[in-house]
Amino acid sequence: KKSEVSGVTTKADIKPKSIYHAKTWSDDVENLYRFQQAGYRDEVEYKQVKQVDMVECWPETGFVKKLQRRDNTFYYYDKQRECEDKE
């Protein structure tokens, strides 16, 4: 017996079709930088792979505080901005 797959597409099922390079820094760009540095596309992929509901963030800034890489080592981030502007 084959199981039936529902027609509902979750956000985690959506695959990117193109790359967008941010022109200016923002809080969202900062957090995406942190996820990508740890080896994930974004928060959705991180939560899906690591099977967690919450990502630990700094209460003062809202920036990601700690991420676990796929090899189970941890990245710890500062409260301040880490993604530098390109020249």
C-alpha cells in the first residue's frame, strides 16, 4: 500500500530558484549571514535539519546567538554586527 502525500506544500519544501545578494546591511541580512556561515540556507532549513523549534538569539539585538553546524560543532556569535560591508 502506498501512502498518499497531501497536496500541501510547507515552507521547508520550497527550494530556492536564484541567489540574491543584499545591497545594504539589515537585521535580516545579519541573521542570514550567520545561518549561512554555519552551513544553512536560512532559519527554516536550520530548524528542519536540527529539528528545533527555536533559535537562540540575543534579547538586546535579536541577532542569532548560537548555531549548531551539521558536524555538531557550535558557532557562537556576538551581540554586535558581524557581517561587514563589502567595498
